[in-house]
Amino acid sequence: MIRTRRGLVAAIITLAGLTLAGVMFFVARQPSSQLKEDLAAQVTKILEEASPGEHHAHGHDFDSRVVCAVEPFGTEPPNAASLVEVTWVYARHMCAITGESDDWAASVRAGGPIAVKISIPPQIRVPEPGAGYPDRVKRLIPERYHEQAFNEEFEDDAPIEAARQRFSQAK
């Protein structure tokens, strides 16, 4: 009977240790909430301050102002703890083009996964739409973030709401 209890206790301790290790592994790959906020602000600024020529280089063609919502889901290096450690940000974005209407719902918008290199000057990479799009996303975004890259919805509505407010004030 004692051997059975010892085995059971050892199995429970082993299972608890493995579970904790798995949770720590997952948490270590996710940017902290403060880092996510800093990255979102940085990438939003980069996207909104890009020139029309820079937007054209990554597939958008217009002459109006751009208002964006950004939700980071990963970084390079994956265990970065602060903005200064980050070289690449992987995020979902939604950008709207200002124009005739101040209605976000009626605006021309573009969105999806992007990769942004935090450098001087920054680099923005957007997978081209059309046939083969999933393969281009997979080449752009590291495999460890593929699930998040293909999630089309923002996990939090706050970035979209903030962008809607900036959009309505842009006129």
C-alpha cells in the first residue's frame, strides 16, 4: 500500500511540474501586457506616419490620412521583455483611410497580419492578397505565431475603438 501511495504522489508531483513547465513555456512566448501596449503604440505610429509612397510599397495606394488599430501577438526575439529588445513585431492590424466620410464603417480599410521591423527607418511587411495568401503569411510570420496570424478578429476591442475615435476626429 505504501508503494502505491508513493507512486501516486510521485505521479501527481511529476504531472504538476510538467503542467507548470508548459504554462511557463507558453507565458514566456507571450509579450507582457505593458510590452504589448508599447509595441501597439509604436507600430500604430509607424503605420500612421508612413508616407503615401511607403504605403504604396506595401500594397496600399491612396493620398489621404491613415488611422490604424494594432494588436501585437509576437516578437523577435520571442522572449523580449522590453521595447528596446524587440527587433520585429508580429501583429494584426486594421487601417482605415480618411476621405469624404468621417464614418469608420464606410471607410476603405485594410487589415490582417503584418511584420514590422523596429529600426531606423522601420520596415513594414504585409503579405500580398490573392491566391497563395496563406503561404505568404506563413513565410512572413514565424511558425510559432501562425495560429495568431490567421485569427482575423482582434482579441480586444479597445484598439479598434481608439482608432474609430481618431478616425472621426481626423476630418
